[in-house]
Amino acid sequence: MWLDGLYMAEPFYAEYSALTGDAAGLDDVAKQFALIEKHLVDPKTGLLYHGYDESREQQWANKATGQSPNAWDRAIGWYAMALVETLDYLPAGNANRAALIKDLQRLAPVLAKYQDAKTGTWSLVMGHESEKGNYAEASGSSMFVYALAKGVRLGYLDKKYAAVARKGYEGILKTFVATENGALALNGTVSVGGLGGKPYRDGSFQYYLSEPLRKNDLKGVGPFILASTEMEIAQENAVGQGKTVGLDYYFNHELRKNAFTGQPEQWHYTWEERTHGGFWLWGNQLRELGAKTIAVPAAPTPASLKALNVYVIVDPDTKNETPQPHYISAADSKAVTDWVRAGGTLVLLANDTANCEIRHFNELARNFGVQFTDQSVNMVQGSQFEQGRVDLTSGAAVFKQAKSAYIKELAVLALQAPAQPLVTNNGKVIMATAQLGKGRVFALGDPWLYNEYTDGRKIPATFENFQAGKDLGRWLLK
């Protein structure tokens, strides 16, 4: 068993098992972590050895325990990353989640204990920090910062470990990061670490020290980017703390057969959908801002809306999309309007009229002075993306950083009080806001922020949809 092998397999194995509905696969993923905890943890230090040979036949294996001689920082780093990333794919009700969280909680104080008090970094061979030749190593240090910071953010770890992560990150910046020829460089990443093979790697202290260091080795740069991202998230995470964003799954309720299980599943503009038509990335931005995202699977009522700070309704179904669509009723409109008046924030994202049930949606929108018209603009031909450009500069009240967005085939808005135009292009109102009582409304005639146009893969980088989604999230949560 290889400690670092857990990262190479388990996050992917867990995601694939979750995607295919393979409960046995998820159990097998959890079993691998359980075996690691059983066979590789040093009971005296809490550190984990690099490898384990059940047969005790390998030269590097302790004949009594089967363990390799030392705890290599990057192997433990891969393991820590495997824990936090595998947890991303274990559903909340999965019986194995608690065990993996417990493993992470066991590891966190060990990492804090072996962090260098002066520099905040971690040594190549852990448990031998003061031994001659040992040194601070960049990749393992970055991995520990990432795992600890993400563990705190997602509630797996006590908040005190945020300080450990912060100290570690500051140590990485001071110890390993340099500016060379106008670009950043990451020094101090050990090139490799292994056991066995030819020439034979015996897992001794001297062996690990013999491997060369590399500048900008991707095994260090990648974890450093992940650690940096978590540090950035930590600075923004307070924005949405204690707030809940609900996404309607009732008026928009398109079903399809799961490609793997054959069972019906909801898709199209859902938090869970990671392919083009989902809101996974935007939902993740909201979660990184500290908010909780939930589905709202039933018609809005005063009781269900009470739990929400933000309520998002996207592209209500037509009969072409759902055989028995749920149209927005007068009672639904009253519940939502009363909730806004009391302080709720509402997001109305329509579509061009050929692809959205506009009539009943407009009955709700009318309460805020908004109407989605049958006039569509930004009719993009093929990959002529410039035809979908929207200038956001007039909407600086919401879009503090993003200046340009890509939105195609959107319904133009018609407004009256209390609605106010937010973004207007070529004399057409593209986006609007409204204040009603203590609450606010944001309206746009397109679903817009779904993954296809926020993941950076399809549209040119001059369009700032991803940043615009973050800007909008900040406005909704403030």
C-alpha cells in the first residue's frame, strides 16, 4: 500500500461511484482510507509511513509491522488532500462520511504539532526535523495548508486550524516563492520519493535527502495554487456566513434518465449539475463566499421561504420541457412578494420566450415592475461570440469588477416603478433591480450563469462571466 496512492485513485473513484450510483464503490473508497489508518499510522507520533507491505517481503518493510521506515511529507500531503477531496463526492447521508472526517480530524493536530514554529513550514522527513540535512519542503507544506484550510471552511475541522494554515501559507511565501524575470517562481520542491525499484530506494532518511530539488515542479506548483485559492476564499468567506440561497426546483423541473442508472433525475439549472446546463460553478462561488446553497423542491410558501435569504427562480418550464409543468400561481406570487417585502432577495432569470413559460412568470415579475418581453437580442451565430457581448459598466452598483459579459438570446426587459434599469445596452434594458419594502430583486431575461458560460472553456477570456457571477453573489449576500 502506498500512502500517496490514495490521492491518485480515491477522489476520482468516489466521483465516478457517486455519478454512477455505485454504493459499493463508495464503500470500497472508504475501505482504502480505513486500511491506511489501520496499517500506516504511527501510534506514537500520529504520522503516517510512506508504504506498507502486508507480506513483509520488501526490503524496505519492517519485518514486524510491514511499514516503511519514514514519514515523507508529500505522501502525507497527498493523503490529506485525498481526504478533503474525496469528501466532496460522499453525499451528506453517506455512512462513510463520518469516518473520513474523523481521519482528517485525527491528522490535523499532528500537522499542527510538526509545523515549524519559526517558519510555519513542514520538513521533508517528518519526525526528524532537527536531524542534520533535513529541510523545509514546498510541496508537502502547500498540501497541508490546502487540506487544513479547506477542512476548516467546510466545517470538518475546528476553526483554530485556520491559523495553522495561515501561518503555513505565510511561511511558504517567505521561504519558497521568488520573483524571477517578472514572474513568480516556486523553489524547494523535492523531485520524487519512492520505495523499491532500480536503483533500489530503501526509504531511509538519507534516501529521501538524496532526491534533488526542482524549481517550479508541478507537484509543488499545483498544491501551491490550491493553497493560494483557499487563502483567497478564507478572506471572502465571511460575506455569506449564516445565509442560505435557495434555487427553485419546482417551476423548473426538467427530468431525464440517468445515463448510468437509468433512473429519472432532475437536471438543467440545478446546483448539482456539473455539465454545461448546471449551476455547479455559480453555486460553488456562493458557497465559497460562505453561503449555504439548497434546492427548493416545492411551491413557495411563507414557511419554506422563511429559511431563505436569497431565492432564485430560473426558466420556468413549458409543456415542451415538462409534460405537467408547475405554473406560478397567484398564491405563489403573493408568498414570494410578501417575502421580498419583508427583506428577502429574489433573483428572476428568464429565457427567450420560445424557451420559457413567460406568461405566469411575468405575473410574478409585475409585482416588482418588471416584464420579460418577447423581444430577443444578442442572437449569436455559431462562434461569433462578439454578438453576445454585454457591457456591464453601467451596472457597477452590482458588478464591481466584471466589465464585460457574454449573454446570448436574452429577453429584453420592460420596466416601471419600483424597477430600475441596471444594465442597458444599445437602448435595451438587459438587467434590472427593484427595491420593495425591505427586500430586493434582480432580473435578467436569460439563465446566464450556467457552467457552459462560466467555466472558461468555450467563450473568449475577454468575457468575464465567472467574475460577474462572483460580483452578483456578493451583491445578493450583502
